[in-house]
Amino acid sequence: MAENKRDFYEVLGVEKTASADEIKKAYRKAAMKYHPDRNPGDKEAEAKFKEAGEAYEILSDDDKRARYDQYGHAGVDPNFNPGFGGFGGGFGGGGFGGFGDIGDIFGDLFGGGFGSGARSGGRSGPRRGENVAARLELTFEEAAFGAEKEVTAARIENCAKCSGTGSADGTVETCTRCGGSGQIRTTQNFMGMAMQSTSPCPACGGKGKQIKTPCTTCKGKGKVRRNQKVKVKVPAGVDEGQMVRVHGEGSVGANGGPNGDLLVEILIKRHKIFERDGADVLCELPISFTQAALGATIEIPTLDGKMTYDIPEGTQTGTTFRLRDKGIPYVNNRTRRGDQLVTVVVETPTRLNKEQKELLRRFEESLGDTPKRKKFFDTIKDLFD
């Protein structure tokens, strides 16, 4: 099943932005490595050889690769229908007297859309281009305050050599078999009834047009896959895993349809000091035993730069101070920000010399029992005596 299959790019060991040549080279390398002739009787190598072949079949075809990039393995399943919306529609609004998808069921039986042909012409009508995906890694500060970056995305574009016609000489003729509709209609007998069905024209592949001399660059498809650099405006406050949509920067539409969009997944580099919790910034602040006991004015790093803060005397390790409005701006609302939470960690001195150890012993003796320690040991005495 599709959910058990490995990612096709992972199978070939290439990035999602890999060119057609890179994919071909990766496939050849895998095919040579796992070919049955080189690995006689090795079932694992045979399985990997077939897996590489399946991956190359999809990724070497621009249309299949575009569907795979958007929908994954389901997108290249012959039974996949990205327009299907589940079972929520009931029986309303179909192509067979109001009985929903029954028309599609008969269409599957007879090889085309059943009934009045409400779905006919879909391939020859305007179609929106596929969305494409990319990833963008930001620094902690760029995610907090926004940035304008550039990403490289692989998308389907009109072939520049033939201007998207698919024809080497620019000549595109109307299909003589379907008359340019892209569909053919047939009548079949089913349970004593004459049933009409429509299906894509086999002569033109449902395009309604025929090309006598295909373009050598796009092989008559009119489309090519190309890596393009796109500028992306990242809003302030964006978080890990969120998507930034760039309208119109996806694959080109078909038959005059609009372009798809570019969906950019945000990744954020780990910061050396800060962590993030929603719009709040978390930070650990190491202080000395003396600073904790006597109090001190210290410098604290924030996203806006350093600031001074007065640590009160007697501060315990684990104490958290809140710096208002020093966190991350809320997305699309730069007037509101989260807070910075600073957690104090009191460092116990190490590598003391003899004199320092003696001073600490004398200091300890001068303190006697602290209230918390006295209460703790009194509780132990009550429990176990």
C-alpha cells in the first residue's frame, strides 16, 4: 500500500529540487548497484531494484512528479481523485438525475463519465496549476522579526522554446477525431438501457489538439520542469513548521488557467541562548552563589539587545523572572509581543583551594540551620522516629 512505500526522492538519494539529469544519474547508479544480474538470488537487492525503477518512472515524468510533490504516493495512484471531498455531499448535485457520484460509478464500468457528460471537457478547459513546495531555514531572529529571503523551487513552466505550444514549428491542429472537445462519447447497452459515456479522446489525450512536429525540448508537452529562485516575504512571528504561501509562484496553469502557489515550510535554526514557547522567549541565566545571596545588577541578553536587571538578594536557583514585551511579535500584529522568561541557575563553585574551603566551612557554621532545612529535617524526624 502507498503508506508503506518509501519517499521516491529518498529511494534515489536526491533532493526534491533535483534536476531531471540528476534524477537520471541517481537511477542509473541504483540500477547498476541492485541489478539482479549483479546480485543473483538476492531478494533484497531485487526489491530495491524494482523500487528504484518505480521511483524513476514517477520522477522522470513532469506531470507525475508534480502530482507526487503535492499529494505524495496517493497523487500517482491510478484511482486517485484530488477533487473528491469525502462523504459529506450526500446525494445532491451529481451528473445523474441528482444521484451524486453514481454517474462516476457507471463511468468506471464503461470507461468514461456516465450520463449527460457534466465532467466532459475538464481536460481541455482552463485548469489551475499545481502548488509546489519548498523549505526555508531561518535564524531565530529572522523568524521573530520577519525577513525577505530567496528559495529555490522546482515547478512546471511553459516551454520557452515553443512558447508552451508543444510544437516545434508552432503549428497546432484541432483533433479530427473529437473535433477539439477532447472527449469522445460512446453508447453502450446496460441492463436493457442505452447508456452514454464520455472518455478522454485517445487520439489527442483529451487535449483537443494534435501536434505534427513535437518540440524537441519539451517533447511535445509544452511544459518543462525548471528550478526557479523566488523571493519570499516571511512575516514576523512565524514559527517552526508553519507555511508561508506565495501566490502565483507555483506551476503554470493549463489552457489559460491560473498558476498554482508556492508553499514554503519554515524551519528555524537552534539558538545558542534562547528557546521558544509560542510567543514567549525562554532563557537560562547562570549567576554565582554570591550574586544570588547578596543580589546584583546584571546584564541579560534579549532579542532587542542587552538590558540590565536587578537580581534581588536571596534568589534561589530555578527562580523565573518575566520581562514584559521582550518576546516574539505575534504574526501579523507587530504591536503585540510575548514576554521573555529568564530562569536563574545558581552555579555551585568548584575547584576550591584550601583557604576557600575553610572560609566556606566557617561561613556555613555561622549560618546555623536555615528555615527550609530545619523544617525538612524536623519532618524527617517526625516520620521516622
